[in-house]
Amino acid sequence: MSNRKPMHGTSKATGCKHLRLGNFCKMFPDLKTWAEDTGIEERLCDAELVAERIGGPNGLMHDSENRSVDSGVPAGYTFLAQFVDHDTTLQTGTDLHRNPLCKDEISDLPNLRSPSLDLDCVYGLGPEAMPFMYDHRQPGHLLVGSTVDGVENPNDVPRNQEGRALIGDPRNDENMFISQFQLLFLRFHNRLMVGRGFEEAQRLARYHYQWIVLYDFLKRICDPGVYKFACPKIEENAIKDEGGETDYPFFSILDDSHRLCMPVEFSVAAYRFGHSLVRSQYPANSAYPVIELFDERFGTLGFGQVPPNLAVDWRFLLDVEPFHPYARSKAFDHLLADELVRLPDPVVGATASANDRSLPFRNLLRGYTLGLPSGQSVAQALHDKGYPIDPAQDLAFHCIKGWECAVKDLPCDISKHTPLFFYLMREAGEIGCGQRLGPVASAILLEVFGAMLINCGTSFFKTKGEDGNLGTWKPLSEVSRDGELTLADVVRYVGQ
């Protein structure tokens, strides 16, 4: 059994001039919390019971029988979702088992990442402040490849002799596939360096990444009606003069200093949708078409050198080549893979309880601790702002296998006052038919990502295109296809 401990980065972010390390906040500060709605705000034991019945081992969210089918989204987007999360948010030090924090306490929680799509997880503080991440033989290039205990692997992130990754956010080494995704973006920057200086290559890497998040990633995963409603508003407001009045997003997530803060409704609930997409097994390459996500036999537990024979061929995880088979993510629904309900020691520590090893249990209990509202009240608040959302949408909770036994003696009616994370995942399965997020989760994501792009002075919207107008920048023709850009295009551009 490995005794490696998980590590989390705390490096200061670079990118948008006005965006540095920030704080968390509430997107819906005027709504009652779920715990207040149910009358258990000071009863931690009741909150833990609810979290256990829904998200604990053999709970409602435990896909112990592998019942969740595949979605149509290529499996590689699961790791893009994880990569984006690590680029924008990091919160440490909050006790999972405690009564809810008040609004002021939540506002004081530090976010150890900049809430902007600036790739600080790739660049860190840059080549002057973090030279160990850069190749001194090729100024401006990021290091790739590792040699650990005499084992060379050119298809790995850079590492020291102890096997620790030399990257902007050590969390991007917590499993083999996210580590290989980090490598993809290291190589993307290096390819963009051809004929360019460091700052120009860095700017282009960020712009292409931001474009993919808005026009590829969010378009694939969000409710089509909500995306069609919100995307034009993002585009319109992002190109307004700096300091000018904007009418989107509808919910302000600026702190008292007019800096972006990170809403806990996003970071603790809506953006954790990626957990439902995680498969038990993935293909690595043609020689290893089936790899367990956490398998010590193959060295895929993370926080160590990726075995050379397991270098990921992204053609097996993304739609890179016509007619080449690729894996899909699990369905967008309330069922999480067994591996996420029984997290291994390197992720949670050897002394973790059975409940604390369960990711959905942890998500739900953290939602209680950070005072998240119920899904129903959030749906109503978004509807009231004009989103095409039915606040009374039927999520058919009674149809969930084991529902009656799970809820029969709970201290509250969770079908009427549903913890936000569970509500959003059930919404995806019912309203999104397992193929995408439902309208409430989609609206939260678009509000927050829209705020990132609108308030960031160095987003691609703030750069003039060939016509001299803001908001008309387009991806490079050698990277994209006819102005369209997807994650698979980055793979093709970098080359396998």
C-alpha cells in the first residue's frame, strides 16, 4: 500500500491584473440555507445522517451495481472539468464535521486560486519566480518529461527525484489521467512558442483555453435552452468598456473590493457535476485499453511518475480522429462510481472512516457546513431572474432505487427541501436525460464562468480581432478548424 500523502498547491495566481488570490462567497446570500429550511441548522448529527443515506456507502448516490449508462460526451472532458476546477478554486482547512458557517465566515474563507481562466495551474508565477518549472535550455518553454529512480519517461510531467510533480498545482497529479492532461497543456504552450516569445505564447494558450471552456465545454454539458439564453449575454457584456455597467450575470459575485469571489453554490455543488462523469475504467492506449482509475498494479494512484507504458493516447478519450473509437463519460446523473465512494488512502488518508471515504457524502456534508440553499429555492431564484427554468420541475425522487428505505426515518423531507448537490445531479439525470446538466446547474455554471470572462481584463473578449473590434478574436487557423475549436483540436495541434 502506498504511503504517499496528497498535496495541494498554494501558489499565488497570475493572469488578470486585478485578480489574485480571493475569497469564497454566496451567490444567493438572501436565501435560507437547506439546514434552515429543514430546521436542523444546529443538528450536525441529523445532517450527517442525511448525507450518509444519500451519499454514503450503499446510499442513494452509490452506483455499486454499475447502473449508470454512458453519456455522449467524450471521456476526456471529465479531466478538462477537473483541470478547470483546479485552475479556479482551492479551499483548504475547513472542518468537514461542524455546524454551518455564517455568511461572514464564508466570506473570510480564502480561495487559494484566482477565480479566472488564466492557466495559473500551468504557468505558476512564471519563469522568473518559478524557474524550476521551465526549461533553461529553451527560454520560455515549460519542462516536460521525468526521470525518477533511473526510470525515464518523456511522456510525463516534470518531477524531482522524489517523484513530486513540478507543476503549478500539485492536484493535477492526483491521478494518472489528470497528470497526462496537464502534460497536454504544457506541450500546447511549447508548440505555441514556435516563432513566438513567451508572453505571446502564454496569451494565446489562455485565449484558446477560454474559448474551449465557453464554446466547446459549456456548450456540450449545459442545458441547450439555458446556454442559448446566457451565452449572448456573456458576449454582449464582456466587450463593454472596463468599469461600465453590465446587466449580466444577474447575481453579483464581487466582493467589497470589486474583485471576483468564488460562490460556494458553484464550487461545492454545481461544479462537482464532474464526479458523476467519472468511470471505473478508462483506456490509456492501444496496449492498455482497460485501466482502473485507482489501480496500484498499474501505478495509477497519482502523486508519482506515470508508468512509461501508460502514456495516454487521447484518441481513446476524445473525438480526435474520424472512426477511431473513444470512451464516453458516465451519464450526468445522481449515481457515482464505486471508486469515488471508496476513495483510496492516498486521496483521503489511511484513517478515514467509511463515510469520509465517500466523495458524495463529503460533498453533501460540506454543502451543509457552507450553508448551501436547497435546490428548490435556487431554482425559484433563477426563474425569478428570467432564466428558462421551471421551479416546480418534477425530479421523480420516488423512482430512485431504495428511496423509501433511505428516507423513511430522516428528520426532514428531502424531496421538498433537497440538498443542492443531490438536486442538481438528479436534475441532470431526469431533465438532462443523463446527456447534460439540467437548467439549474447550467445557469449556475454560466453565471460564474460568464463573470470570469466579463470581469477579466485579459480574456479573449478584451482583445481586438482582425477587424479592430473587441470580442471578435478568433482561434488560430493552424489550431482550429474553420474558426471552430474543440479540445480535440488541441490534441491534433500538439501531436501524439
